[in-house]
Amino acid sequence: MPAHRATAPESVPAPVSVQPASEADRPVLERLWLMFRHDMSAFDGSMPARDGTFRSDRLGAALAGADAGWAAYLLRSGPHPAGLALVRGVGGPARVMNSFFVARGARGKGAGLRAAREVVARHPGPWEIPFQDANAVAVRFWRRVAAEAAGEAWAEERRPVPGRPDLPPDVWISFTGGGTGPGVRRPGPPASPASP
């Protein structure tokens, strides 16, 4: 009679926590950054440098901290790194979700939405969040974040990508955390995705 191996039950990931990142977290954030930039390369056509890395000046700026107008967050699922969030404009007229990434193993379980809500809550006031129309998952995700953060008081517009006339415009969602933002406009149907 053949031996049957018992299958292990599916592991349930721990809830994602949002932790302020510091210089000590740089090695983990650099690895997560590579995954994030790899995902984004599908939309902006970027390629790694000769050494296999992607441009990481935004990560370096975020780790410089609040004095430079940035905040960096490490997302964790239990002991495991699960993603990152980089916010610029901290203390300025509007905070910008410059980069947001959740590892594939933590996606689709509400972890990203909870993490985004927590990051926004840590920096009350006006927010702007850019993303690409061609990234259908990001379109749905960020519209949901805006609706949860501001009800119907959020706006959406397209802006050219600076220095990249070859790319379609980015989508920018604007709202004020807590739902007190000016101007209310619900977006129409998303624009047709364009290939980068």
C-alpha cells in the first residue's frame, strides 16, 4: 500500500502591522524596493541597472526622515517583511504616497487596505496618491482607500509624468484624511489602459 503524506494546513498570514522604518531597516527595505520596482516596471518600462538594482533615490530620501519631509514605513506580517510605504510632503501642504508595496503573499487579504488606512491616519490632512491607469488593481485599490478615508470628498485627475512624455499621464487621487476635503468629484469610468 502506498504511503500517503499528510498535507500541511494552509498557513494563515498574520495581520499586517505598520512600523516606522529607520536606517537599521535599510537592507530589508532595499530588497522590498527591488520587488516593488520590478512590479512597477510593467507600467513604466524601466529596466534594472547593470548591477541588477533599480534607481532608489526615493528610498534614500524616505530614510532621511521627517527632517527631509519624508516618512518611511515597513509593513510586517508577523515576523516577516510584507511591504513598504514611503510618504513625502510630511509637514507640507499635502502628503504624497510616493511608493506603496505589499508582497504577493500578503495581497488579496485586505492587508494592503488596512496598511494604507493606517499610514494615511498617521498623517492627517490633505493627501495625493499617484498611480497608473494601466494598473487596474491599483485603480480599484486607491479609489477604495480614498472613499474609505474621505467618503465622497475626493477628486481624481490625470497629470503628465515629469520627464517621461513617452508614458501616459499618471492618475492622481486627492482627498483630506477624515473626509473634510474640498471639492467632491466621483470619477467616471477608468480610461482605457495604455501600454507603456
